[in-house]
Amino acid sequence: MSNENEKSLEKLRHSAAHILAQAVKRLYPEVKLAIGPSTDTGFYYDFDREISFTPEDLGLIQEEMKKIVKENLPITCKEITKEEALTSFTTSKDIYKLELLEAIPEGDKITIFEQGEFADLCKGPHMEKTGQVRNFKLLKLAGAYWRGKETNQMLQRIYGTAFFDKKELKEYLRLLEEAKKRDHRKIGKELGYFIFDEQVGAGLPIWLPKGAKLLSMIEAYDTKKHEESGYKEVRSPHLGLVDLWKTSGHYYHYLDTMFPPMERDNQTFMVKPMNCPFHVSVYKAGLRSYRDLPIRYFELGKVYRYEKSGVLHGLLRVRSFTQDDAHIFCSAEQLEQELNSIREFSVNLFKDFGFTDLEIYVSIRDKEHSDAGKYIGDTKEWDLIEKEFISIVERMGIPYQIDPGEAKFYGPAIDIKLRDALGRLWQCTTIQIDFNLPTKFGLTYIGEDGEAHVPFMLHTAALGSMERFIAILLENYAGNLPLWISPEQVRIIPICDENIPYSKEICNTLNEVGIRTSVDEGSERMNAKIRKGEIEKIPYLFIIGKNEQEEEKVSVRKRHRKNLGSMTLDEIKLRLLEEIEKKVND
Ligand SMILES: [Zn+2]
Ligand SMILES: [Zn+2]
């Protein structure tokens, strides 16, 4: 979408948020208004009301919004003084607006936007008339703390979306429905992949046998690919002394996200939110020369981050997860080559999992905070590296976008996002440059000139978080994983007990060549077993009865395709091995 379009969509949705607030005020005058911005996909407004809104209320509010649209009220902007604003919002007892007002520095311009009897403290911009907001829909209710702080008042958030085009709205709503059906939390439960146990704690996933199988297969594949590309696997502990985190800067820039320190025998430990300092230790364990560079370390590193309970979301946002984390130490001359090969590595890896629609972002600082201690290191150095980074991506000759504010505290990044079957973008790969850690930890290598030089350090995770990547896979495929990563690839269904020994024979033959197969020896009837296999989304079901046994064949049912007829074991074996080898995803 062009910038212009995005801007006007923002305007439309922000105006929809105002109409929502106006409708709520008309229906429930006692409600206090907090804030109501537009978002990437729509808009919301936060309300303070003692009684909870119900889904029926949403229907009423939506109707009232339609009326306001029909009234076609002009939306006008008015500049007022802070005093006038204070008086006005004190009279209306709008405590949240008053708090927002207090935060506005003296002398700053204050504007309110009015439509009919409704006025809101707002910077705008807005549509000209309420009648222009024709295609909108309220979507859901959620709780949200005032200003996102857990110690603040809990508010009720009403979400909605709006589009200029009716068809676009309809398509968006269809995708939302589809996304609901594909929710990985639902699929993960149905397929018995993972759970969250209250007794264990929120955001701490527990992998059940089938999910653990899936996880370890992906990890093994990922590890193999890394090794083929010159990465050396390393392992590190889950915690380290607090001084380690102070030296790395995490203690100063990342503390909010870290679990609190633990003390024992006058020592303080902290659980790792990242693996980086440990890989620095690996580098430091030997004397390095320019001949050794680039050095690439890789680890499936479990990290722990204290995400607020409000943002936890299935496997997408958790408190413990595994990164396919890698760190590359190289010279300045090798930087461009390394960035290029990391990008290619990720692109190829995604292709194997069926993702080919990728977008590249260059994450830089947001200029407003560039000096405010949000970022470590020298501003001039940042400027230089950001420029260099952008020109490297420019030379890659691939389309990219700039993402201000998404840089890490230690350096800018190249982020790769993939588009799934529903058109949603997911950030997975991140490639970050770090000009902080090598200096902080005194890393050097001996150059050709015999002198000590500081290496560049790149942080990268290809798939990103394994947990998150599995969530994306499950949603993308609606649980119908490609054959090569299905935890159970073939299930054999014997029609009666006499067929069990022959079924087991076939099962063993397939398992011996690495095709993950099991036999359903349960007492249910054949049709029930077939249904069960389909619900569990097993790619292939083999039916074995008297005829199959006599002819030494199997009846093959492929997921979605129904019956493939009877085949000899060799025929089907070759077919499966080829599908696995080619990573077919139908
Ligand atoms: Zn506004
Ligand atoms: Zn790192």
C-alpha cells in the first residue's frame, strides 16, 4: 500500500474510532473515554465503565454508529487553550482526558475535534464528515490497562475496522473468520501438540509427545542447514552472573523484560533473555586471527523473557522459547558478504517450509529517541552504520522498506517477514549488527598486519523463535502440515485383528526407511478409525484387509484427496520418499 493510501486509511479509521466513542456516549452517558487510535488493521477505543459491555451491546453500538454516519455530521477542528480544555474536561468529569492534558507541555497547541454534540481531545487528522465512514464493523471486546500499565485502571477496549471499499471490508472479515478457524491454540490442542498448564505458569509452553516430535524435527533440520552453511553448534547455560548482563548492557537496556535476579552465597544470577554473551565467551576462549574469520556460532538457545500477561498469546508470545540463534564474528571487509549469505540462508530455509512471499525491512532508530538513552553507543557511529546498512541492502537489489523505531538497543537490523496463506505478515528472521558487545567484552583478532583489531559481531536468528514459527506453520497450513514435517506421516488401519501382524510388518518396513508410521490397533470400527486419522490430520492412511493382505498391497487414502486405490508397498514407499525429499506441501 502506498504511503498516501495508508495515511488516508488511518484518517478514516481514526474517524471511525470517534464515531464509536460518540455512539457509546449517546447510549451510556456515564462512560468515561480514554483513548481511541487507528491501528494497522482498524481502530479501537478504550472505555471506563463499571458494567462490562456484552456482545449484544456491541450490536447496539454498531447501530448507533450507523445513525451517526447517516446524520453526516461535519467533523471540525478547534484550537483551544490549555485552560479552556481543562475547564471543559473538568466539567464533563473526563479524568482520562485531563490526565492526557496534564502531560501536554505548556504552550503546545491543543486541538479538539467536534462532530455534533461530541468532542474529543485529538491531534487529528480526520475525515470531513461522519458520512464518509460508510464501511465499518465492530469486532471484539478486550480488557486493556490505562496507558498499558498493569497497576492502572482496567478499561474495556472495543475493536473495530473500517475500509473505504465495501468489498475490502468483506474480504477482511472473511480472512478474520478463516484466521479464527486456523488459530494455532485451537489446532495445537486438537492435535495434541502442546498445552499451557496454569500450575506451571502462563506463557510457559509444555510440549506433548507429538508436538515435541515436530519441534525436534524442525530443530534437527535447522541445525543441519546451519552446519552445512559453516555454522558451528555451541551450547550454553540458561543463566549467568549479573555482571555478565551488566557488561553486555542487557541489565541496563533490557531489565524490564528479564526475570528478576536470584541470590545464592553472595552471588547474583540472572536467567538469560538472549544467548549473545555466551557466544562471546566461546569467541574469547581462543586466540583469533584474521584467517579464522568469519566465525559462525549457532545454538538452539532457550531464552526467558518476562512478557506482560496481557500480551501473552499462545505460542506467538511466550515467556520461554527457543531461538535458532547465531552470532557471526567477521572483519569489516567481510560484513557485506556475510549479510548477503545470511539473507540467502533464510530465504532458502523458508522455501523448504513453503514460504516464498517474503518482505525485507531495515530496522533503524526512531529519530525522536535516538539520543534518549534508548540506544547504546555513539550517535555518530549509529548514523554511519545505519547508512552503511541501507546501502548494503540497496546493493542486494531486492525491494525493502525502512522500519523506524525497530532497531535493537545495540544496533540496526535487517528483518525478514513472511506472508502466510491468509496474507498476514510475520516477522521471523532478524539480522542485527552490533558495535557494542565486541568492544565491551574486549574481543579482538590479530589482523594481517599483526595488530589486534575489533571484529564486527552479527546477531541473527533465521526462523526466529521455534515456538512462534510452529504457531505460524500451524496457522498457515490449518494444521495440515506438509508430509516431511508431519509428526506422524502414515497410519495403518487394519480392518480386523487378523490383519494386525501384516500391518505391523508394513509399519516396520516404512519406519526403517524413516517414514514415521504407526498402526491403529484400537477396537473401533474401520470408519471410526479413518475419521480419527482425518481429524488428526495424518497425511496418509493405509487400510489393510483380507484382500490387501492376500495381494500384498495396501489401500491408500491421502489427506483431502480421499482414495488413491491399492498400491504395492514398493510403489507407495517410493511415492512417499519422493514427496518427503521434495518437501511437497499439498
Ligand atoms: Zn482522535
Ligand atoms: Zn545475539
